[in-house]
Amino acid sequence: MTEQQARQFALELMEAAPAAYLSTVDTDGSPHTRAMLNLRNRQQYPSLIGLFAPHKDDFLVYFTTNTSSSKREHIRANPAICVYYCNPAQFHGLMFGGVAEIVDDSRLKAAIWQEGWESFYPSGPDDPDHTVLRLAPRIAKGWHGEDRFGFSVHK
């Protein structure tokens, strides 16, 4: 698989995977992995297609989480994270690694906001317990069937 093919595959998998798996490291050095909403999934979140359209080459990732969650504390202590997307039935997997940021931008929170999230954040996008995380990946590694691939992601 060429790098161009790997990049196209990565984008397609990001846009189709039902979930994204976020891994952080706690203050004791133990990894924590959890399933997150895959906001790049075009079928689940069609209203966000435009938000991600300029990021086809840099593979930018956003997550929402509770401000009170351990994810936020882990990232404050150690912002190195990885995100994994997969289609296990086809042995397709993709891992992005990089440094996460905690984003405090009201316009971005409003742009990402989805109907129904009031159950998580009762006060809406500006709820004090609503946090946005951003990953601008540095590396990508994955599997496409029996083929391994990897590439650097440059801004």
C-alpha cells in the first residue's frame, strides 16, 4: 500500500467507524482506553461534515467529554494520547498518536453541539461540564487486512 493509499484508507475508516477509542495515561502511568463518539463518522454526524472538510490531510480529531471526567485530568498531566478506529470484521485498524489539547472555544463548542446532548450537558454547549478535546495527530499506524502501514502527519 502506498502512502497515498494509506492516507485515503485512513480517512475512509475515520469517516465510517462507529466509535473512536481514546487512550490516555493516568498520573500513575497506567493507560486508560474508552470508546468515544466518533464525530468524524459521516453517517452518524452529517452536520459535522463541513467542520472536518478542511482537515482531510491533517486528520484533525475532536471529542467532547465532561469537564469532570478523568480524561481531562489525564490530558492535563500527560497530553500524549492515541486514538484508534477499526472495522474488526475486515481486520482494518488505524491508530493516531499525538498531543491532545483542551479547547475552550464557545464557537467550536456550539459548532460541534448535537441535538440530544442536553442529557449530558443540561445547560447546552456552554455548560461548565462540557469540554472539547482536540488531537492534531503526528503519526498514523494501521492494518488493512494483512498489510501494515504507517505515515507521519504534518500540519
